[in-house]
Amino acid sequence: MKKYIVIILLLLTCSPLIAQRNYSFRIARLKYNGGGDWYANKTSLPNLIQFCNQNLNMNIAPEEAVVEVGSPELLSYPFVHMTGHGNVVFSDSEAKNLRSYLLSGGFLHIDDNYGLDKFIRKEMKKVFPEYEFVELPFDHPIYKQKFMFTNGLPKVHEHDNKPPQGFGIVHEGRLVCFYTYETDLGNGWEDQEVYNDPEDIRQQALQMGANILLYALISYI
């Protein structure tokens, strides 16, 4: 039933009359405990949403929701974004809820804003103790949705002189969580004046973000 509902919602984006009155769906930012700045990159998701609405003819609500890891409302969103620099702690009940969300068709995008890596790897093991993050090959469909990234993730900001990497958790052949590391995609989505990044870098970041969101919606269906 959920799959058919999402198909109907996506088809509604083709109707300009309906698009004027309401939105097909909303995406969410994940709020977590532990002290990390889950709220980082305040302008990133609104800008990504605007880019997707303009370039992919989507009809996403312009402002993201904020949803807590343990909230039953998590199941209301086909795409949830998580970022930050610092500590992350999932309680057992939160890990169980996040697992249920992902196994029910949801999608989690984690973007390391520098400093998240050592925390999120440990906490995601609570969610999926049976799986490890695996690096996705450059020919994975997530890199060739609307926009082609033949060399994988774009590099937005430099931190430790490492190449950008995209890791995934795959359950029964479906990518349920995509973790972007050493790329700072979310920074690239921010308003231009925040970091003064070159426009071509911002466009690459937004295009990759659009690919991730589009892939998540297709896999949700």
C-alpha cells in the first residue's frame, strides 16, 4: 500500500493546479542525542529542496521537518538527512525505531560535516549489528541518476587530505543508508555567502544531493 501511495504522490507533481495548492511530500532532518550539532548547515536542505523542485520537477515542501530518532513520526518521511560534527548516541529504543524505519522502505542520508565518523559508525552498528558500511563502486546507480558522477562524490571542502567516499548499508539488495564522507555535501548546499565556494562546486554538490534524493524516492517505491 505504501508503494502505491508514493507513486500517486509523485504523479501529482505533474499537475500544476495541484502543485499550486499543496506539496507531494516533505523530507526531514534527523535530531539525535549525544551533544552533536544535528542542526548544522541550516540553509542546506531548503536549498537542496529548491534545486530538486526546479531541476527535477519535484513538489517537495520547501522547509524540512525535524524528526527525532525515536519518534514514530520517522515513518512519515521517505528521506531523512543527518549531519553534524560531534557526538551521536542512539538509545536501544531509538536504534530499534531507526531500523524499523529503514527496513520499512525509508532512506537515511548521513553527511559527515567533519568529526562525525567515529561516532556514527559505532551507533549505526546498534541499528544494523549484522552489517558493515561498504564503499559503493562508482558505477552504483546513486552516482548516475539525473546527473552523472563517473568518479564518485564531488569534493566540496578539504579536511584531512583524503578522497571523498560514499559508504552504504545494503539490506536484501536495497541501499537503506548512504553515508557521505570527506566531501561536505551539506556545506556545498548552503547559501553561497556562507562559505563562498565557487559556483561550480556548489552545483556539483546540489546535483549529487539531487541524485541521492531521487535514488531514495525510486527505491522507496
